[in-house]
Amino acid sequence: MGSKKVRTLSIFLLVVIMMLGGGILSRAGNVYIVGTSADYPPFEWVDGNGNYVGFDMDVMRSIAILEGFKIDIKDIGFDALIPALQSGKIDIIAADMTITAERAKVVTFSDPYWASNFGVLVRKGSGLNIVTALSQGHKVGAQTGTTQADFLDNLKKSGINVQMKLYETNDLAIMDLLAGRIDTFLGDLPVANAFAKAHPDKLVEAGVIHTGGNAGFAVKKGDPKGILPLIKDGVSKLHSTGIWDNLVKAYFTGNLDKITACYAKYKHFLDSGEPAKYAAGLASCMTEK
Ligand code: ARG
């Protein structure tokens, strides 16, 4: 009798230990799917070797290393990101997504990480300024489902004579701007800057619209998988280790043309789990003369 009880108890304990162990192990091996719209340098785009690069991508990779999980990046249309999060196809949105009250009803956002001001891009020599670029019947391109699209919608509703052309990806809008099929491109400021720098003799910034908004990372409403605390802790580690500053330096002050070579050169530090060395290497490589 007595020994049977002991045996039952020890089997019970064994099961508990296995469950706990399994829980810990499975947490360490968790793979979270990061959804993005990889058409938005310097936040996320595809380099010459087909790698997802950009500030958001490297912030996520670095957090994953520091917090002990794995990520898999999926490039889907910006307007499909929230539905994909809701249906569980992705776990995290990292897409320079601006925190809005409307979105916050259906997803849960991290703390804000970047200001969401708009840059207004026009062709050099067009003579358009920030006011005329967005009025007088001019054609303005923006990405479907974005705060820029909402902004243009509101301009129209308030009676301003502006035509809006929406694109699945921002690359297509820039192609149309270069070709003269639209007059103006509206995007987040660092993105407008990046596109202007990529076509210095063709494009120029007409001005900045200060929106007061900020971007955040998003997870499924209510964060059922407990991902937000990992992001929060990860971001604070990025700040305290200098990784954040180096990624900012690389992507917001560096020469984005260098990304293919620089990512190839320093990527091995991500593979070996050393994000600080990666970020320091990338920052110096991207800003080297
Ligand atoms: N910040 C804007 C928004 O949230 C545009 C973001 C577009 N992001 C992208 N990866 N294409 O609506």
C-alpha cells in the first residue's frame, strides 16, 4: 500500500517535472512569425542577396537573440498585416506601423519606438512645394491601408482638390513618381528621405508634415502568447547595450546602398548570437566613407 502511494507520488512528480521542463524548453525554442511589408527602407526592405534588412528587422533579430526565441520573417502586403495577426498567421507586426486608436482596438501595441512624421516627395524641377504638392488636383501616391492613405482621404473630405493613388507596395509608387504618372509621394519621413537619396538627381523632398504619431510593434489583441514583455525587456536591453544606437546609426545616418555588402560582412555575428558585435560592425560599415 505504502510503496504504491510513494510510486504514484513519484510518477506524479516526474510528470510535473517533465511538464515544467517541457514548458521551459519550448519557450526557449519558440518561433514567432514576424510579419512585415518589406518595401520601406530604412525600416524594412530586401537587400541584393534577398535578405530582409532594415531597422525593424534587426531590432527583432536582436531581441530574439537576447530573449531566447527564434523568428521567421514573412513579407506580406501592409494592409494584410493586421488580418494575418488576427488569424494567427503571424505573431508580431514589425512594419513601422503607426499606433492609432483605430488599430489599437484590434491589436495590442508595444511602447512607441519611432516618430511617424510624413515626408512629401516630388520630382526635382517640378516646382511643387508642400502645399501645392498636396492640392491643385495633383496626383498623390501612398500605400494602401496606411496612415498616409487616411490622411489623403481626410484632405479630400475636407474639400481639398487632391487625387489619391494607392499602391500595394511603396516601390511601385516611387516608380510611378519617377515616371511622372503621379506628382507626389507621401510616406513616413525616413522612408521619403531614403527614396530621395536613392534618386538624388530625380527626387526631392518638398517638406515634412508633423503628425505627432509614433510607430510601435503589434501583437494579437490581448497578447495571448505573452510576447510583449519579451519585446519590452528586449528593447530595454538594446538600449543599455548600445545596440539600439548602433542600429539607428547604421540605418538612419548610414548609406543604405552599402547594406548588401555590410549585412553579408557582419551577419555571422547574428548567427553566433552576438547582436552587439553585429550592430557595431553594421554601424561602422554603413557610415564609413
Ligand atoms: N507608418 C505608416 C502606417 O502605419 C506606414 C507604414 C508602412 N509600412 C511598411 N512597412 N510599408 O500606416
